[in-house]
Amino acid sequence: MRAKEKALLSLFEEGGRVEPRPPTLEAKRKPLNRGLTLLSFQGDEALVSFPRPPRLGEALLLREGGRKLLLQVVWAKAERTEWIARAKVRGPWDGVLPGWEAEIFPTSPPIPDTPGPKIHLGRTLEGEEFAPGGRALEKVNVIVGAKGSGKSHLAKVILLGLMRAGAPCLVLDVNREYDGLPGVRTYSVGKDFKLGVREIGVEAMSVMLEAFGTPATSLLYFETRLTKLLQEKKKEFIGIDELIWMAEEGEFYPTQSGYAADAVNRTLRARLEALKLTGMVARDALEASSFAGVWKGIREGGAVAFDLSGLSTPARMGFAQALLRFLFALVEEEERVPFVFFEEAHLYVTPQGIDALVTRARHTGITSFFITNTPTALPEGVLRAADNLFVFRLPLEEDIKWVAKSGMIEEGSLLALVQALPKHACLALGEATQGYPVVLLPDPLVGVDTRGKTRYFFALPVPRPQMG
């Protein structure tokens, strides 16, 4: 074997394959279109010589007679006067190796025509418009990337596109990312959006009290008594002050006297007072809002963002639990179902809540978008159930490897493609791309500030003292 062939074959081994791999094509090389040369084809990978630097993610088309095979560059290396690239097969393939009459040349990535109104997301690096049908963005979507990479910008592009298509959307926002976005009504939870106890529900109330450190025994007595209270007052409003009064009167323990009764009621009173301070639970019917009222306003299209930035972690968890409870009940009666955006869901949605959303997505019809800069905080089940992934720059390999658990793309290719992404670009793959990894440049939002609200002490120039 010639020295050059040995060097080329060693490139495969550097990519993670340790066993020697003999060439499957004869030594004679045939130059093809635009200076590209097919050097070898092994397994589902082709080794290709370029007269120019290849771009990671670049699409190649291998054509032989009526047969066509789509490939994507996932690795490249400079070799003196040429560049050697490894390209993976993408899309359907019958497993038959190409012959020497096959041509290989650059092509544009496939842009699938998916059902539903077009949601304009941006352009590919080749300049082609990327606008999947709305159906392709339904069910479970994951948007990940480092801080400042553009993940929230893409989420807003998708949100505005869905609104234009007449979809009802809800956003849980912990960083005031959506404040001022055109057409999006924002409620500050705890200030201009409060809920009554009935609207919150026993489970969400329990989640909040548990997060405030309520012992399990006291929590059990609270759940039992609150369930009974909601049955006794089926149509009456129940506020936080009434629950505090009940604790003062010793109503959360079967007997109203004794050390155990005093301990349980004192514990619950202290936690209920802490919950009252969050402002999330309404004191009376006049200051109470409702999820039903919000839904009525966006049912035919529109968006509401719930600003959770002013809430403590327990209150955020309770609010999210209450919202999920409402949504799961809603879809049992409604034909129209919402698209829900969760910014950093792991900060306020319990793992059980995330699991319920994901595992029941196809039954309920609820579409969720999980936007985070901490991919490892997402349960593995979310990634495996994801219909679409949008991956921005991630500096940590462990984050990229965790995302690869989705099974949509091999780990090595994902590492190479994500680490080579241009600034503010992302790798999109899933139903919206029909499985082909597309490098996407999201649309700019002209006249819209899409950055999160960050406060600085040194925001303005400090005047220098006059020297005299």
C-alpha cells in the first residue's frame, strides 16, 4: 500500500476507530466535480479530498446513475496542498457501496416541506430560507446553548412565528426575557397575577410547603384538611389568610389540643406566613386572577408570559405545578392546545412535572419548548423523547455528550459540528429537518431587544473628577 493511502486511512483511526481498516475501493482515484475526490467509502462514512477547506456540516451529494446519496462533512484535516474530510451518510441508504463512476459534489442541505403554516426561523449557511411547517414544531422541543449564544433569541423567533400562525402560547420566564416582546402580554406573578388556593390546588400547595421545609407528617395533615375544605366550600373562594387563620385555630390536626396538635399547627402557620410573603397566593377574590381568564384571551392565537423573576424557588415550583394541573385538565375538554415555553425549567418544574409533560405530550397534544444553558439538568428522558433539537455553542464537552443521548446524531459528529458553529448559529435536527442536521442562522428581530434584562452597577460612564 502506498504511503499516501496509509496516511489517509490513519485519519479514520484518529476519529476514534482503533482497528486497522483496509481500503474498500481500488487504489485508482478519479477526480470528480469541483475538484472533490472520493478516496474511500467504509461503513457509512466517505473519505473525500477537497481542493479548499471544507466546512463542517457541509452537505455533499454522491450520485451514481439514478442513485443518490446524501452525506455531511463531520471532520476535516489539512494535508499539505489538500484537505481531507470525513462525511457521514444522512438519510436513506440501501447499503450498497458506490462504484467508480459515482460523482461527488457540494449541494445544499435538504429543506423538508412539512405540513402546517410556515414558521420562519432563519437561513442556512448556504443562504436558503428555513421555514418548517408548524406541525414539525409540535410536541417536545429542546433549545440548548451557553449564555449569550442566542438560544433565547431563537425561542422568541419561534414564539412570534407561532403567534402569527394563530397558535396559543404560554411562557414561563425567570429572567424577564420576554418583557416588551411585541404582542406578548406579560404578567408579573406575585404582583399583578395572584391565584386563589382552589386555583393552585392541593398538590401545588403541598409542593410549595414542602420546599419551605414542612415536615412530612405536618404536610400529610395539611393535605388531608385542605382536601376536605375544598369539598366543603365547593364554590367559595379560599385565600391564604383563611388557611393561616385555620392554623391559628388548630384546625389542621384531628384534635385541637395537645402537644402534637400545637406542633403541627405552629409549623403550618409559619410556612403559610412565608408563602403569603411571596405574594403569589391571593388574600381575597378581588385580587385573584385565573388561568381560565388567561386562556380565554389567547385561545384563538396570542401569547402570555408569566414573569417568575420576583418569586422565590418554592413559589416558582408551586406556580408551575398549578399551571400544569390547569393545562392537563384543559386538554381533556379543549380541541385547541397550547405551546408552552419553559426557560430554565429545572429551576422550578419538578422532575415529575417534566416527565408528565414529556411522556403525555402525544396524548395531551401540549407542545413544550425547554430552553436552557444547562443541558445536564434536563432529564435524559426529555432528550430521548425530543422531536427537535436546536443546539447552540456549548463550551463543555460533557454538555454536548449529554445532548447526544437524544440518539438523533452520533456523539462524535455532534461534538465536531457544535464546536465549529459560527457565532449565534445553531445545529437544528429532528422533525423540522427530517433528521438531517442543519446549521441555522436564526432570523434577526428588527427593532426588538431580544436580550435578557441584565442590571449593571457600572452601566453608565462615571464622570472623572476635574483636576485643577
